[in-house]
Amino acid sequence: MRRILIVGAGQAGLQLALGLQSHGYDVTVLTDRGADEVRAGRVLSSQCMFESALSTERALGLDLWADEAPRIEGVGLSVPGPDGTRVIDWVGRLDAYAQSVDQRLKMSTWLETFAERGGRVELRKVTAADLQHLAGSYDLVLVASGKGPLGSLFERDHAHSPFERPQRALSAVYVHGLAPRPEHDFPAVRCNVVPGIGELFVMPALTMSGPCDIVLWEAVPGGPADAFDGIRDPAEHLRVTLELMKTFTPWEYDRARSGLELTDAGATLAGRFAPVVRRPVGELPGGGTVLGVADVVVTNDPITGQGANTAAKCAALYLAAILAHGDKPFDRDFQQAAFDAFWQVAGPVTTWTNAMLAPPPAFVLDLLVAGGQRQAVADRFANTFNDPADADRWYLDPDKAAAYLASVTSGD
């Protein structure tokens, strides 16, 4: 039986661990927090998972909240003009529903499930020196947690990492009490783009206390919405969130007039990080290699909502690669090839996400305006979140954008 060590217990690490376990592999997971601590801690993310990622969980029987989590049926866009009224406001319908499950709920349950099925979970902080010592006892070591010193094992890929600094300051709150949008009759992720200020995302989700909404500010660093550094009091975090909504997205603030409350004491999160791509094969201090997983090696800004989606797809691709490899050594060539298959998915995500962080060029504005005039354009925008590779076929290139618009207006 092949022995595999996974460092990290997030979306990718646990999904891969449970997948390997189901195929008879001897898997150990190292994590610095147990299930109870994760469940009782602060929110971990603002995830929204689309069908192509949800299907990877479903294939392993890990979609444990499919009947409880709200079904997200669309993605909407609103953009205010100089006077604060919306000049763009539409919602596109997804071909298949998306869902958002609080990762505290998901990861704690998955970690317990892994242990209940006989998997070994070791609670400890891990250094590069620890990995050097441990690696000799396993056929393959995967690093699925890049926080702290382990990230330094993986060399920066400068060709795919154009940003040296964070492009957004991030703030998320999980709330109860948000009224539905009156403009549509189905639940959707709402993306509000405020030029020069940032983006406000609002999405239905499931947390420990039931259905809720996530309110995520993506603020331009140094701008008026970059206002959460140093806030430790969750109530103050919510107050500032609402003040920014009132100022910059009053149509969203109107949904909160009946009164919002945080879902729990850990329902707030703030921070910032620079998007980066790293080389996938990490070099251990005394020789040997480890394979980087998901956002350890491809870290994108949340503006396209792809973090958990990309992590799930990475887990599925690495699982397939490991199973197909049989009894052969998990050498450097295997590790690079596994990442290369993942990059076929993660590369288009990175290109699209980096483009979304910049002010939209004129041809993109034409597409966004057209979304309010033609449902087909709005729907294609929404479904690009499920298939980011489609962005290159219609959204990222002026000639392709013009050809697409011509095709949807040809019947006029």
C-alpha cells in the first residue's frame, strides 16, 4: 500500500486525502488545527463553488450539504455612474446551480470523516526541516498549506506573477437578515463594481446556523473602502461594512435596512495578499522534493471567485494522476506532469482573474453594457465563472469580443 503525506486540511488537501483514502491509499494529514477548533474559529473564505467544481466533490460523495445550501442560480453585475445611480444592472442565469458552504463547516466535517474512515490526522505545525525528516517515510509528500515557512519551498514563477503587491484589500462578513433583491426572482451572486473604489460581492451561503449571506468587499488599496485594517471587534467590522454599502452601493444597503446580524462571533475576516504563481516542485533542505497543491502554487485574487473551485479541480486532477501512476516512483517528472495538467485549468483562471483586477478596457465595457440589453450576453458572463477558459474566447480579446457581439446582434 502506497503511503502519502498531505500537509494542510483545506479544500484541496482534504478532498485529495478522502479521494486517495477511498482508493485504498495509506494517507496521513498534518494540520495545525483540529476539527473542533476549525468549527469554532473565524471564517476561512468567501467561497462560491460552481458546477464544474461541485461535480468533483459529488464524484467522491462529499457533497454533504447539497440539499441544505441555497442554490445560486445566477451571477449579476451592477455598476454605478458618476451620480451614483446604476448605469449597468443585470443578472445572468447559470446553466447549473452553484453553492457556497462555510468552510468551517465543510472542513471540520471532512476532517472528522477522514479520521472516522481510518485516516491518520496529526495536529502539529510543520517546518521544512520536519518535512525533510518525514519525507523518507512516504512515497509522496504534498503541501496543501502555503502559509508560513512552507511557502518558501516553492520558487516564484516570475513569468506568471505580474503583481508584487496585493491588488485588493479584502473584507468578508457572514450575516443573517439580508432581504432578497427585488429585481429578480432567483438567488444570485451580485457583483457591484464601483470604479476607483473596488467591488462588493453579495452571495447566499450556508453556515453552521443555517442559510446566510456573505458580504465581501474587494477594496482598491489605499481607497475609501480599504477601511478594515486594525478592526478587531466583529460588531465594528459589520458597522463599517454597512457604512461603505450605504455610501457606494445604496441599492445593496437597502436590503439591510431591516437589520443585519453576524451569524456568529467568528463571522468576519479581513486581509490582503499578492496574487502569485510558484514552481510546483519544492526542494527540501537536505534533498528530495515535495509537490505543491492548489493555492500553494497558484494564488489568485478572489475577484473571480475561483479559489475553492480551482482547489477542488486541483484535488481531482492530482487524484487522477496518482491513480494512473500505479506503482511507479513519484519523482520530479511525475510531480511536474501533475502540475502541468492542473495548469491547463489554473492558467486560464489566472489570466482572467488578473484581467478583472484592472480597469476594464473599452471593448469589455461594450460587453458589460450589452449584458443589460441581451440576456445571452449576461448568461455567458455568468457561466464563465463555471468555465473560466471561456473568457479567452469572448471576453479578453477585442477582436473576439467584437465578433461575439456581432454574432448575438446579427438577427437585429
